[in-house]
Amino acid sequence: MGKSKTSRYLASHPEARRKRLAYQKKVNKRPSEVKKRVELTRIARKKGVYGNGDGLDISHKTDGSTTMEKASTNRARNRGKLKAKR
């Protein structure tokens, strides 16, 4: 599997990579992000899918509930929205 455009760009531009990593570090410290990760990890452990390598994630649904879903689908869903905010 090949690298994304972003990965290729960041690999060849060390200063841009440092800036992105610093930004991600800041975002991942947010209490709301930490709370979300903790909640999903707890659910995944309870369902027995945490760290078993099956390629599934616990995904939030619009009604506030959660469901199991392919990791690639779950993590790709909001990419367009994230790009628009930058």
C-alpha cells in the first residue's frame, strides 16, 4: 500500500512535519479528545476487540450510540471536514 500525498509531503519537508506533530500533540491533549478515546477504549475492551488485530473500531453514530465498524471506514469518514477547517 502506498503513502498518501500528505505522508509523502511530510516525509520530504521536516519543518512541516514538526509543525504538524506539534499541532497534533496539542489537539490530542484536549480534554474532549481524551474523554472520547477513553470511552471508546473502554467499550472496545468490554467487547473484546481491543488489540486483537481484527481491524475493527468502535464508531460513534449520529444518535450518540456506538457500533463496531471497519477501522479504515471509521477513520476516513470525516477527512473532508478536517481539511476544510485548516
